Amino acid sequence: TAYSTRDQQNIPESIQLFDIFSEQIAEVIKSRSNMPPEDIVALQSALLSLSLKCYRDQFEYGNKVLEKTRQLFDNIALDTPVQTGTQAAKELVKMLKIPIDCYDILDVLKLNHYKLVLQLLSYRERHTVCMYITNSILDKETIIPTAEQVTQLFDLIATLIVDQTDGNFEASRQTISNEDFVEEQNLVARLFNNFKATNDPDQQYHIIKICQDTFKNGGLERMRFTYPPIIMRAYALAFQYKEIREQDEKWEKKCQKLFQLCNQLINTLTKLETHDLPLRLYLQGALAASEIRSENAETIAYEFFSQAYTLYEEQAGDTRAQCASLTLLIGTLEKVSCFGEENHSTLRQSLTQAATRLLKRPDQVRTLLLCTHLFWSAQRVDEATQKSEQVRDGEKVLACLKKATKLTTQVMDHTAQVQLYNELLNSYIYFFNQNHPDINIEVLNSLIEKLQSEMLKLDSTPSANNTTSTDSEEFIRNQIRITFDHLRQQSQIEKFQGLQINN
């Protein structure tokens, strides 16, 4: 083998080298009844290496070696795994790595007896080989294009995907706090990126279904890793169906099936102790449905968005998580453009009310400022023309701005209050640039005056002997300085004539 691979010499076809070695090794093993199992495996490994490296295209040779190895161990101890940590187990692991090093996984799957030899090993050694297979696929960037091959692969690396009867210590490590388990499941999740049925959306759908059917048996702790890539690929597949809509009249029904599948998978993920992941996946689904615009786009997007809103409400008590989730909801609704006025109005009003119900005043102010965009640049479908148009409700925008201003006056922490006044001013500048009918130079000047007077109070108040506080104040001063520098530049433009800014 070394000679052949080193000098790139082909073994002459007239010499049946594999048959010669195969027969001789069989005779040696037969004549020595007390030969240790690890020596048997070492001989078989050498023969396997010969068959794979010198006869690359003749898979039956490699298969014969693996079949013979399984038979030899069955004769020694039928249905008894090779004990963990023994020399024989280590030699078997080395043997099973040879095909992975020589071929890509698509060729390894052609070796029918590979799995039977893998099953000789106990849990820990099987786990080692399965991790080796997974890393090899990712390192070689091997694309697995059919549902059948994906099924074969899952059958091979089942140790990583579902609970094993001999994995006694496995249950204790199945937790997100275990780094090894997290790394292992991240690798399994990354595999999904290699399952690509190029130019065959229906085959890709079958792959997605197989992944769902397989991963659902892995338990919730695994699902937090394995379900998100399925969901994201399903959204991507819906876009593929949209692209071929001229050739596939059933594309809308197929998209609906995909969204139903995603809804089912995300609903499973809501059983996790954190709602952040399912909430984001629901919102991604609403965005996807909006952009694809299939027949039931509005119904699907509303269902996904309302599910996300329900998860937001269940976060009560965790103020930071609620604020972050509400920000995501507002940003998503601003981008979703398939809702009619009735649904859009319901959602934007709900989010605006939710902003005022947040526990902390600064959070209320900031989310209300975000909500202004829901009444301005957000889009809804006009019932008459069936085209998307911007909401442009200046009255509601102004109401949000006034409510945010009132809440800012109630903030007790003066440093935080000054920062909020600056953010308010920036929002007013934005809508002034957007030609909001009720926001003019006088309104901006009154806010500038208020901010400058509050800044003077901040400067005159002695800072506590606290580095964090000082850094915080300096950060806010820089923010305000940037705002005023911008306004001084804008004051040269005719639209901003009359701005009054002190040095």
C-alpha cells in the first residue's frame, strides 16, 4: 500500500493482490485460534487500507473486509460490544477512520458493512467515530444531495442524534451547560448546510421532512440546536418555490405546507426555558411570508406574528428580555408589508400599548420612539388597489412623540433623562426631514432649548466619585455633541433656517 501510494504506481491487473492477501490473512487467523482480537483487527485494517487505496473504484473489496471483520467478531462473542477502552476497541476505531480518510461520505455510504462494524463498538468509541465522520463532512464540504443518502447518514451517526441504550452517562451530559454536548450538537446542526438538492426543490422538501422525522426523536435539548436550521432552510425553500412559480402551479400549496411545518417545529421549541429563539423564528417566518406573497400570505404572517407576541407577553417579569423582544416585534412589523389595514392597525396599536406598559420609564420612551415608525414608514395593503403603501399617520406619530416627551419628564435619574431628551430630539429631526406637517423649526428650537438647559444642570451637578457614572456622563455628552454638530451643518440648508443652537 505504501509503495503504491508513494510512487503513484498502479498494481498490475494481472496480479490479484487483494485476493492473495485476503486468503493468506484468513488462513493466518484460522490457524491461530488464540490470536488476540486487536491483532485480528490490525490485520484486517491493513487489508482494508490496501483495498481502498490501491483499488479505489472497487468498493466490493472494502466491503468484503468489513463483512469478514464483523463475522470474525460474531464468532468470538455474538451480539456483545467490544469493551470500552480495550486495545481491540482502539484498533476498530482506527480501522473505521480509514474509509473516512480515503473517501468522502457518499462513497463510504456505499460500504454496506461499515455500519455493522461500527455497531461492534460500545457507546464512547461509536461516539468518537461519529464525530470523526461529522467533522470530515464539514471539513471536506461534502454536499449530500438526496433524501436517501441523508437517511443513510443519519442511520450511521445515530449515536449523536438519538439516545442510546448503552449510553448510561449520556443523560447527565445532555444539557446546554455541557460544553462537549453543545459542541457536538452544533456540529450536527451545521451538517444541515450540506444537505442540498441543487435545482430540485421537491427533493429538498423530502430532505427537510427526513430531518424533522429524525431529529424529533432526539429530545428537546437536541432540538434547540437541530430545529432552527430546518426551519431556516424551509423558509429558503419557500423562496425557491416562488422563483419557479411559472413552472410549478402548486407552488403556493407547497409554500403553505412549509410554513405549517415551521409553525409546528417552532411550537415545539416554545417548551424551552427561553422564549428568545422561538420568538425570533416566528418573526422570521412572518417576514418570509410577507416577501413571498403566496395566496395566504397575510393569514400566515399574522399567525406567526401573533404567536411571537404571545411569547413576548409570557416574558413578564424579565424586563430586559421584554424590552429586547418588543424592539424586535416593532422592527419586524415595520418591514412586513402584506397586512391589510385591519390587521396592521390591530398589531401596531397592540405594540404601542405594550411600549407604555413596560416597567422602566426609559424603556417606555425608547420603544415609543420606535413605534412612531409603525405609523409612518410601515406598509399596509390598500384594499382597493391591493398594493402596499406607507401608513403616514402624522397624528398618531405626534401622539407617540408627545407621550414619549411626557414620560421623559417623569424620569428621576437626571443623567438618563438628558440622554432621553437627546434621543427625542433626534426623532423629531428625523420626522422634520420626513416633512411631518406638525413638526417645524419652532418645535425643534424648543426641544434644543430644553436639552441645553438640562445639560447645564448636568454640568453643574457634581458627579459622584464613581468612574462608571463619569464615563456614562461623558458618553452622553459625546452623543449630544454629535447631534448639535449635525444640526449646525444642517442649519446651512434653507429647510433648517432659523435653528437656534448655543455654542
